[in-house]
Amino acid sequence: MSLTGAARQGSPGPGAHDPLFRVEEAPAFTRRHLARLAAGTAGAVQVDRFFGPAECEQALASIRSLPLQQYDTARVPLSAYRFGPQLNEFRTAEGGLDTEAYWHAVEKAERACADAGLAGDPVTPVLERLAAEWGIPLVRATIDGRPVFGGAVRAIENGTLVHCDELVREFPDGLFDQDVTAQLAFNLYASAPERGGETVVWRRRWHPDDESHRQDSGFKPSVVEGCQLIRFRPAVGTALLFHPGNMHTVEPSHGPRVTFSLFLGLTVPGELIYWS
């Protein structure tokens, strides 16, 4: 089963189904998709041939010399690997950013990209395609005028915990120079497993009571019990855009599952920024 035409909808029971929380299949991402996802009136948008097979092979070839690192097992107990520092990995207990460690990791990643001959970071081809479709330049988020690292390559085969991603909750005192009004998640599947590896998104935002379901950096499955869901089976070249404030997870896969991933932020002046 491929992602094309195969995203499955689920609901907790009669009368509890939100007809707007679904997968919209589109030939390209539009500004309207951004608006609907930001407003919560869409579940997710998928574009099946965002990259063709040759483009995916080229993208994978460009990152072969980049050093993938395992996620911190104290935060992510399931074995997963990534290239590119991700801001929430450098969050302090007080909800701030360990700036010394983060910028050191950024400098190290930028050197690795330069050594690999990449013009920019690994997601640059993705950004160029999105900017062309939307007619809006995408710029890196900045902290005190300094651009953050832009995107990540992730190799996840053992799945993830149920979790949500919200910059405003992870860093409640603010982080970027830009004020973000909505955060979206983008994934391009450059390599897809023969079986498994589905992304599951629930129509369920974080609630204070959810802390009773806390498990490491995520939550126990009980936090989404009975909630409406949508499920995506990855396919090579397909891109997925959704609101990461909804609880979501990646299921275990049988075979390589490599994504080019980034967060997009809509700002108060209507700009689009990105980060990992």
C-alpha cells in the first residue's frame, strides 16, 4: 500500500468525527493549505510526486557523507538517527536554550555540509521547491540576529513515542527574533520502507492533564485513546505537511525510512521562516 490514495481516516465513534480532519491530496502545496492547516481546518496535505525518483536519489547521494547521530536515548528511548541539530534537544530544564551547546552543534553541522559539498543545508532543494510554489521566500529563523540550522535528515526505523511539537510551549519565554503565530511540519520521504513507517496524526492537542500520561520526551499511547486519527503510509518522493501541535507518532518500519524534515513558521508580518 502506497501513500497515494492510502491515507486512512479514523474516528472514535459515531458523532465524534470531524469531517475537516482529513488528508487532502494535491498536485502542489498552496498558500490556502498553509492557512487551513494553521487554522486547524485541515488534517494534513500530501503531494505525491513532490520529488521524482531521480531527485530522491540525488538527495540521498548528497547526504551519504554526512554523519548521522543517534538521538539522546535519555530523551528518545527508541533508536533513531538524524543529521542536523534540533532546537528542542538543547532545551534547558527552565525552558530556555543551551546556547553554547546549540551553536557549537550548528557550527559542526555547517562544517560537515561544507565538507560534503552541499550548497546550504540538506533541505535547500526542498526550500527552493516550496518557495517556487508559494512565491514567498523562506528564510531561516534567527536568534539575536543569527540564523539557526535549517533542516534535518532523519532515519527512523523503530518508530517514535506519541508526541507533539510546539515551539511556544517548548520555549515559553520566546526564542526567535520573529514572532511565530503558527507552526507546521514538513516531511519529504526520500526513502520508504517496504512495510510500516506510517505517520499517525490524531485530532488531539496538548492539555495540562496529559502530563499524567508522560513518558520520557513523549506520552503513553493512552493519551490519544479514542481520538480521531489519520494515517500516512510513506512513499518515495511524497511530501507531507501537517500541524505538529496535534499528537503524532511514527510507527516502526521494516526497511530504511529517510526523511528531509523541517518546521515552518508563519510570522505576524506574514513571513515564512523555517528551522529544525
